[in-house]
Amino acid sequence: MTEQLDATLEAARRRTIAVISHPDAGKSTLTEALLLHAQAIGRAGAVHGKRGRSTTVSDFMQIEQQRGISISSASIQFDYRDVVINLVDTPGHSDFSEDTYRVLSAVDAAIMLIDAAKGLEAQTMKLFEVCRRWNVPIITMVNKWDRPGRAALDLVDEIRERTGLLPTPITWPVGEAGYFEGLLDVPSGRMQRFERSSGGATVAHWTELEPEQAAADHGPAWQTSREEVELLALDDHVHDTQRFRARETTPLVFGAAVHNIGIHTLLDLIAAEAPGAVARRAVDDSARSVDDDFSGYVFKVQAGLDSAHRDRIAFLRVCSGRFERGMTVTNARSGRTVTTKYAQQLFGSERETVEEAWPGDVVGLVNATMLRPGDTVYLGNPVRFPELPRFVPEHFSVVRAADLSKYKQFRKGVESLEQEGVLQVLRSERRGEQHPVLGAVGPLQFEVFAQRMELEFSCPVILERLSYETVYLTDDSSAAALDRQRECEVARRSDGVVLALISTPWRARSIATTLPELTLLTVDGEPLVARV
């Protein structure tokens, strides 16, 4: 009974969140600013090197620092006031939607970061739709208000029209974008005036002004800010916790992450309003309550996080009960037991052994080689959570070892990176085992694959892009006939799914018309001929 009570209390203290954004909206910079304000780090880093600033904590892999983008998913835990925040950093490049999808399955809330000048961009909307599918409530931050941009009311209208969520201001800018004078704190009615820190590496200090003082010092800008907030309130843009958690509204804050402006309000909002860990639905539609026996969900597997250790880490979201290092749990997919002797929590590239964890926490299980993304592990009462859907790849390359004498390393590397879900490995009878076909959601994944093969497995590879534009689902009975068709190749995924890779949509329709008896299904499972 005591452990069940502890699990309930600890779950309520957890805030497991992710940041979603379009590339270059400032996601990694925001991550650093959150860590800085929570006193988890002493100085904020920079995505690209700046004088007096180190690189970011979350983007520590070599290719991330070279390209200035987030490629791997990092999990960082830190305390803020009386809550524990698990910040699951998501890949920020548009090519990594599959990995991001996995990460968003493990969080309880998300921060949607918007560039003040660009508004809701393509990748932001794609990730928003993923959050909608996972029923994740969203806090919105408009970033880069220190630079020229759009009007605040225009951004509110766009958010409302394109997401269906009602933006409810928690802070509101005093001054137009690019002429940032401070923030109106909507609940208190006071103004926050900031002093920018040198290079944004330390916390920006601010002072609070009473409305009378703000009006005297900032005149028209303050008056405009007050009037805009009052106008929004008349249109029901007023924050309410229940409506936020019901995914009807999105609390809205403004700031400039690179100067650490507005970050303290965002942290307070996460701590006070974001939901804690709650019961998770199983495949049989039952709910696994947080005070039940231990259960966890593997949302990511990754190797190569530390070049000094060739280990493989399965990132596990604790869903219920108490996790204790050393416990033996059951893998629901295979029925085999898994030991948890080597359990760690990661802070960027740093690691520390974790002895216990509670619902909402993320634990890294080192060298748990039998686990893969989507697996459920449990103790006591059996449970299995829904597995992650697999994306149909959009880009293809044939890969082979540059040095044929390193085929053993080649095969090991391909298998390892496939298990992580870096990309999909397809077997084609036409090419044989030595020349597998790689399938990716975005082309940058091929660069990541090649670099990791060389650095982690000492096996440089040669990639040859394939010119297939369309992919269809097929079956064994149609595979041989399809493989004989011009500009068509059949390949099999590791889970047994058979794919037909075809040069163009026109060629696919031609095959479907000529050979209607063959199975060619779209990714939605509809027959191709039905759309002709």
C-alpha cells in the first residue's frame, strides 16, 4: 500500500515534456535556457559556436555539432521547485519525423515553439498532428520576439485557425517584434522588464513594474499591450487548466530564448499546469494505473551515445509502479525476461546510475539487446501497450561495404542501426544480403547512417541512391510478378511486410491497370486501382 501511494504521489510530481518546432525555430536554444533557469547547468551553450559559449548539452553528437541540428533523442531530467521535469529532446530536422513520432508517444505534454517571423511552419504542423494523435496537450511559445516579425494578434489568429486550439495568453509582448520592451504578465497585470545577459549565456534579470509605472515608462507600447489582451479576453482567450488539459486551448507565452527572456514564465507554466503521469491504455483498451505493478514502454533504442563505450541503450518510459535497478522484468512481445542491472539516466553525454524511478521518468537500460522500440516490459500483472506504427519509407539507397574484408563489421552495423530504428533495412532478392536496400523517411538519415557506420563500426560504406518515388504494399503471391516489371523492385522489411518500390506514380498506375490481379495497396491500405 505504501509503494502504491508513493507511486501516485511521485507520478503527480512528474512533468514529461518535449519541444516540437520547425528547424531553426530555436528548439535546442530553448532547451539550454530551460536547464539554465532551473539551475541544472551554470551557463547556456549555443547551437553554433559563439564567443563565451560552449556547445549545447542536448546536441552532443559530432554530426549534431557540425550541422547545428538535433538528430538523436536526448532525455534530460532536472528538478524545478517541487516537480521533476523529464525533458525528452526530439530531433529538430524535418527528416527525422519517424524518430520524433516515437518520442512523442512517451510524453505527457509538449511545447510548440514558433518563430515570431515565420509562424506555424510545415514541420511544426506535422509534429502538431502527431501530438493530436497521441492526445498530448500543448503549450505554445512564440520565440525570437527580439527580432522583426509578425504582429502578435496575427499569430494568435493563425494558431487558432490552423490548429483548432484557442490560444490563451499567459504573457503578452510590450512592443512590436524587433522592438521588445518587455512582457505583460497577464494574471498579475504587471510588466516584466528584462536586462539582457552577455551573449545569453546566463539568466536574464528582470524587474516587475506596477501598471502605473509601466504606463509612465512605456506609454503607447504598454497601452497597446493592455488593449490587445483585453480584446482577446472578450473573445474567450482566457486560460483555464481543465480546458488546456482537455486539448481545447493552448497557453501562450512570448520571449527570446537566445537571451533567456520569458523562460521563467514557461517553466512556471510547465510546473503548475502540465499534467503529471497518468494511466496508460493497453492493447486490450484497459488502463494501467500509475499505482499498479511496474510497467514500462521502450520508445527509443540507440547506440553510439558515448564513443568510449560501444553500448546500446533502450530508453524506457516508466508507465506504472516503481522501477528498481536490478529487477527482472518480462518483455511482453517475446515473453522473455530482461534484467535491469545497468540502468542509467542521461544528462546530455553524462550518465549516472539510477536506483529507482517512477511513472513519467525515463530510464536508459544499457545493453538490453533484446529490447526494441515499441516493446512493453512489466512486473507482476501482465500488460502490453500498443506498438508504434512503422512509417513507409520515402527515400531509398543501396548500401555496401567500401572494404569487402570488413563484411562482418558491415553486417553487425547494419543490424544494430536497424534495431535502433535509424532507418529501415529492406532485403531484395535481386541484390542479395551483401547489398541491402536502406529506406528512410528523409535523406539526411543516410548521412547519419554512413557516419555512424564509419565511427562506431570502423566500416566505411558506399551508398547508391535509387530513383524510386512511390512505395506500395504487396504480398508474397504478387511479389515475383511485380519484381519482373520494368522500373519496379520488390523488397521485404524485417517484420515481413513486402513492399513494391516503383519509379513513378504513373508507372505504378500502368502496372495496376495492366495486371489488376496483383496486389498493390497504398500506405492507407487502399487498392491502387481504386484511385485511378
